[in-house]
Amino acid sequence: MQSFDESKIEYADFAFERGKVVCYGLLNNAGGTTTVLNFPSVKLAEKFRVAFLRDRNFQIMQNAAQVICLADYDTVMRKSDKDPRVRYLNYNRDFMMGTLTHLS
């Protein structure tokens, strides 16, 4: 392997039922998109997944309090837009535009 390019990252956070959720959007060079939602508890992650991610047309995986969606952030959050349990705090496509190396 001669070169290695890392994925670009987007950052967002929101409150769900008064618990802060930190999200990272990863976009790889081949065009694949992943959104990682980090909840403060497993119970809150499960409640969000059941309320807003059922019957969606992208793959969803849950690993304890983390929900991984194979879709962009806007698509993942579409069903929760007008729900009073979700309060948007910050979303910035430019905030962490860099590579995963910048996180370490």
C-alpha cells in the first residue's frame, strides 16, 4: 500500500429526552456514508432506535449505547425532525472536516 487517505468527519449533537447524543458522520472516498450516534445509555439508544429508525431503508446496528446507521445524518434524523423529544443543539459540516487522525 503506497498511500492511505482517511475518511472525512462531520459532527452533530442533539438532546433526546434530555440526554445529550453526540454524532459523527463519516464519508469515505468511495462514496459510502455512516452516521454514528453515541447515547448516554443503552436504554435511551434503544428508545430512539424503536421510535425513529424502525422500517428504514438503510442498515442499522446497535452496540450497547451506540447506534450505527449506514446513511447520512440528514437521512437518519428525518423522522425525528418535528418530535418534541428531540432538541437540536449543534450541527456543523465544517466543524471536524479533517481525518480520523485528528481525533487522537
